[in-house]
Amino acid sequence: MSNQLKNTTSPYLLQHAENPVNWYPWCEEAFEKAKSEDKPIFLSIGYSTCHWCHVMAHESFENKKTAEILNQYFVSIKVDREERPDIDSVYMLVCQAFTGSGGWPMSIFMTWDKRPFFAGTYFPPKSHYGIPGFLDLLTAIADQWSNNRKKLLQSAEQIITHLKNTKARNNINNDDLINEAFQLFVKSFDAVNGGFGSSPKFPTPHNFLFLMLYAKQNQDSDALKMAEKTLLQMRKGGIFDHIGYGFSRYSTDKYFLAPHFEKMLYDNALLIIAYSTAYSLTKNKIHLDTAEKTAEYILREMTFSNGGFYSAQDADSEGIEGKYYTFTLDEIIQVLGTENGKRFAETFDITKNGNFEGVNIPNLLKSNDLNANFDNELKRLYNYRKSRTKLHLDDKILLSWNAMMIAAMSMLYRVSHNEKYLNAAINAEKFIAENLCNDLQLYTSRRNGIHSDTAFLDDYAYYIAALIELYNSTLDISYLKKSGQFCNEAIRLFSDKKDGGFYLSKIDDTELFMNPKEIYDGAIPSGNAVMAYNFVRLYQLTENERYYESAEKQLAFLSFQAGNYPAGHCMFLVAKMLHENPPEHITIALKNNSDLEKMKSAIPFLSNILVTKENEEYPLLNDITTYYVCRNHACLPPTNILH
């Protein structure tokens, strides 16, 4: 048995290709079918490594009785949120408006012309704990569609009107946004366990970047302590995979012990940036070690042979969440032997009773022994774990997530001076240029040699940022020129010239009932925030006044949007701080081009570097390559040595 998903390339859609539900991908054929047969549409949005998506699939979409009702009364559509962030974004707003929260799987009921009249997330097969059962819900909606459709359509009009009329509220003066965000972090900081608030705890690395830049610019030790404490607790906890490295999605408890075990490319990219930044500020080697181990995981398990990076690894194996990552004490002894096994178990909190549902998540929260040498034991456990069970890999290549990892590898190179990270970044950028790019047209995703039809703001914003970071690490001017070209194209395609900011989809895209401007930093920074960062950095690197004007406009737009809760807009605040207090500016007057390669290892982690040939404005000192350094709004005498 197969349905309309069998010819798609998305791993998530293909997981449902054998369902008895007659699924369609998002396509005109599905909407025409709903219109001609006068049926409502059931839209299910998720992604291939989503645990609760798997649960609802097994409970409902693989159930023949449920499938019969869906097939008889509805037209069912499946969407991979990672391939269609526009659809996901719009209907997530709908889901949040209906329920007060969101998540995946997302379940939307709507008309053939895409107007939603009911929404939710996971529904169990039968009603319990106040949550309606999926079968009961389907029956009720089918009945309402036949007998009380006017009420459903009124609901659709009300929610659309509400979403279109929702305006941002600015409750804070623009000058106070940075300090107000800092105070919000102070109030919610967990000084004992690290992180902010209680469980669950998400990494949100851009929050750490804000705190570390705030600490640097304000000489505030408390800001740095909050970031460092959290980064160290995460490294010790089970959210970090001590056997195979890399970070899981989030911690289900306040200790960072028990994660939701899926691993996402974007989390690991942003965390490499955060740990690299922490090392650049503190020189604490554990931060560099964590960044390098995370990069090792990416290069070993998440890198395509042609240079691109895969999207995610599943939390589940053999239908059990976390089975791949957990051990019994007996297994540890069996693999490592009695003496080494006991020593490992004592260090990594492996006990007979277990620390997680009767089994064990290796962690260092109790021993705090971050320097113990277990290299041989870890290799043996890694190989044993791989032979024991397998993880599902979402092997599609997403442009925006790849761009994040390119930036991460590039920044890790600048603190480690290990060429393999820079080479990985260069190879991945080359993959994008050859496979996800046609002149200035980008494509969101690629799998099995087939790329998507279009791209969105985040694809352009993150790619521009990646190109800027590649320039910062190589001083190859072609990357800087390319970033400017794509920046100009992003302005043309996505900018709202009347009210400011950038739309998620192209300005001439009218497929859905609204084109959102995403401004809040969730699991990843918003495209609007990254564009603000890009404008600031491009102006500082090129001194092109057009980028200065764009930065001013974008920062003003986001200042108004962020006023209600500044701590939810940390990437914008990073851009704002860099704009108001720029990093040191270094102009390098080259004696000859061969000097450029030699000086790469001396490039500061965060700076604005301009490379030029000897000229009247920048003459050579002692007839050799000369550095002109400006910091804190003052320029230092020219020098031949970069400190």
C-alpha cells in the first residue's frame, strides 16, 4: 500500500508513504480535490526526527479505522516543516492563536482555499486528560462540516482577521532594551544548575552570545558567569553525548541530565559558535574542547561526501526514545571489563538502578571530572553502541542550517587554528554554490540530487552571514563581495519598503493568506535579526554607507518589535551592540600577497579587517606589511606586529 507521498524526496513525507491514509504533499491537486469533492483539509506538519510525530503516526496514521475516516471525509496533506518554513510559520501562528502554544506534529483543519478553522498539535487516539481523541475529533469536524459549516467558516474568518491585525507593542524605551534584556536573564537564571527558568531547558546559544558580548562591552562579570555556568553544565550533563559527542535538542529536566535525544544540525552549529566565543573570552580549554568534540561529531556523522551537512538524527531507535544513547551497568562492564568498567561507571554516573527510566545516560554532573582520560573506553563504547542499534538520519541538505554550520566551522578555526574546520566550511560553501544556487537564486533544500523550487528569508540571511564569516577567516575578498551581492538580492526579494523589516517569503508570494515577518528568536535567531547583523557587519567591513542606512532602519524596526520582551530578541541585541560599539577595525596594508596566508592565524576572533595594497592613505612602515588598528573610537600608531 502506498499513497501520493511515494514520489517525494523528504524523509518525513517518505516515512508516511506506506500509511493507509491517502496523503498528498502540498500541491494544487490536493486543494482541487478538496474543492471538487467539497471536503475539508487535514494538514499535518512535522519533521522526520520528531518523537511525537512518530507517536501520532503509529497510533493514528497507521490505524486502518482512522485512515478510513480521513479518506472518506477529508483530503489529507503532509508537510515537512523544514522544507516549507513558510507554511509552518503561518499555521504555527494559527495553532498558537487557537491553543496558546504550538509544537509538532501540528494538526490543522482548513478549507480548500487554505483558511484554517481549527488547530492543535498531538492528539491521542482516544480522549484522555482533557485532550480530545483524534477519532472523536475527526468525527465531530466531519459532522460540523456537513451540518454547521457556517460556524466553522466564521471561525476561520475570525482567526485570519486576528492574525492580520496583531501588532507589536513597544513597552520599553529603545535605549533600555539591552539592559532590560540583561535584567530579565538575571531574574530567571538558575545559579545552581545553569540555564534559565525551570524545565524544560533549551540551549538557545544566541542568548549566551548576547550575555558574553554584554560582559565584554560592559566589563560585567555576572553576565559572563551566567553564560559560562550554563555552558559548563551543558557539557557535563546528558544533553551532551559523552560517547559520540554533539548536543541533543533540549533538556527535559532542570539539571541538563535527561535530554530529548534528537540531534539537530542548527543546535550544534550555534553551540559551536557559543563555545568558541566563550573560549575566545576566557581561554578556558574546556570550551574549546567542547566546540571541537561537537565539530568532530558533525564531521564524522553529519557530513555528506560532497561537503554539505545533513539535517538531524532521530531521538528514537527501535521505537524507543533514547535507546541508542543509554546503557545498563552490566553493558558497561561487559564492553570495558570489570576494572575499567567500574572506573568509567563511577565517573559517568552509571549505576545498577539507572539515572533515567531504569537505564543510564552517561554524564559528569556528579563527578565534575572533565579532564579524565577515557579515550580508549569511549571508542569501544561508541563502536558497541553503533553495532547495537541504529538511528534514523534525516539526510536532506538545508541551506540555512548548512550556512549556520559554515559560520560555526569558520569561527572555530579562528580559535583553534585547525585547518580542517576551515576546509569543512569552504567545502560546504562550495556545495551550496554548486547545488543550491543558480546565480542569485537560492534553494532551501536538496536531497537525492533534487532541490526545492524556492528559498526564504532565512536562506539568504544565514548564507550572507556564512560568507561574512568565511571572509573573516580567509580574508578572501571574493566571499565579502558575494555576501554583498546576496544581501542586495535579499533586500529586493523580501524587504517591506513601506513599514520596514523583511517578510519570510518573497514579497510577490501570495499563496497563503499572510506573509509573516518573523522577528522573535526561537530555537534559531530570526531572519530579520540575522539581516540586522549582516547590515552591521557589512558596513563595518566595507564602509559602504548603504549598509549603514540599512542597519539603522532594520535596528529601528526591530527595536519597536522587541519592546515587549527584549530577552526574546538576543540576536538583534547582538547586532545593536556591535553597531553602537564596533569591534576594533584593522586595515592591513600588504607588502605582497604571500603575507596574507601567514597572517591568517593572527586574525582576532571578533574584528573588522580590511585588506588593501600600499597607498597614500595606508603607507608601509619599514617597507613591510603594516597594520592600522582603531579601537574605542581612536586609532593607534601603525605597526608591523598584530597583537
